[in-house]
Amino acid sequence: MQLLDLQTEVLEANLEIVRHGLVLYTFGNASGIDRESGLVAIKPSGVPYEKMTPADMVICDLDGKIIESRLKPSSDLSTHLELYRSFPAIGGVVHTHSEFATGWAQAGCSIPAFGTTHADYFYGPVPVTEELTVDEIASDYVLNTGKAIVRRFRDVDPSAVPAVLVAGHAPFCWGKDPADAAHNAVILEAVARMAFYTTLLRPNFSGVSQALLERHYFRKHGVDATYGQK
């Protein structure tokens, strides 16, 4: 992939989360990786979305070494890089502070699988990480955020549940490319909002049945998926 193509994809993912109301001012960021070269493009830090161009997307390697940029990368870069290093199937990462997903994260609560909208995208609850320790916060906080996410996914397939809530913080989502990661971030916010309303209407609801969850998840995912056009 040409670097400009990667930068263009990453810019579009950043603009997509703005279009869907997941971002206030310069909050949030999207990135993408070219697995062949091992290079990552990510939103620059603190630059207004409406002023960004593809060339503004910062290029670095998986160790965080800046390869090409006149701007500083997002302050969340180390978290993105840890996810790319640990989840080799993903090609894009999106971080937002969207209202409802962030509410669940701040409460330290995972998002239960309450219905089929959730099941279409997430094969089970959207998990929440453990809170970072005082030492983790005081040292390399951004990297340790990524490590906390990876620890939480020791027994969860990141391809089947492409999102996480960082306790006390906000959500991260990922996908096969930057556009897919942005798509999952939009869906996560919708699911988080529906789940919030569900808990108000039925506080003790345990969630959708496993049979219905699997029926909806596997119609869109896996070798026997039937949703959409061939």
C-alpha cells in the first residue's frame, strides 16, 4: 500500500467518527496499519478535524519511531501500537469519548448482550478492563492502557468482540481496516445507548439467549454467513 493511500483511509476514518457525533472538538483518534511494511498512520495530536489533510496523518513504525510527519502523533499512539502488536488480524483502531459507551466505561461496567443488534456485531458482552494501578498510571500510562486491554482479551477473541471499554476512561474499537474500525465505533455507541435504556426499563434483565445471540452473530460472520450479497 502507498503511504498516501493509508493516510487517506485514516483521515476518512477520523472524519467518519465526527460525522456520527462520536467526537467533541479534537477528542478521539483513528489509525491504520499497512501490515506489509509495518507502518502505522494516525491522527495528529490536537489538530481540528476540519483542518486535517491526508498528509497530516503521522506515519510511524510499530516501535513508535516517526517515519514521516511535520506534526506530533496522537497522545494515544502507544495504545494503538500495543493493539497492533498484540492483535495481528486488525488493520485499524479507533478511540472515542462517545457519550454512552464512555458512560459504561466510567462506571466500570461491561455492556451486556441484551439483544440482536448487539449480537450482529459483538459475540458476547463488550468487556471492560480492570482499573490501572497507581504505578501503571504514573509510569507509561498510554502504553499500560494498551496492555490492560490486551490482558482483558486473554480469553476473548478480539475479532469476535472488536471493542473494549477502558475502565474510568473510554472505548477503543478495531477492525480489518480503518473504515471497519470506525464502523464498529459507531455501532458500539448505538449498542451502548440501547443497553442503557434497557437497564432502565428492565434492571434485572440477564440478556439475550445464547441461541439468539449465535443466530444473529453467525448470520453475519464466519464461513456460513448469509447476510448481504455474495
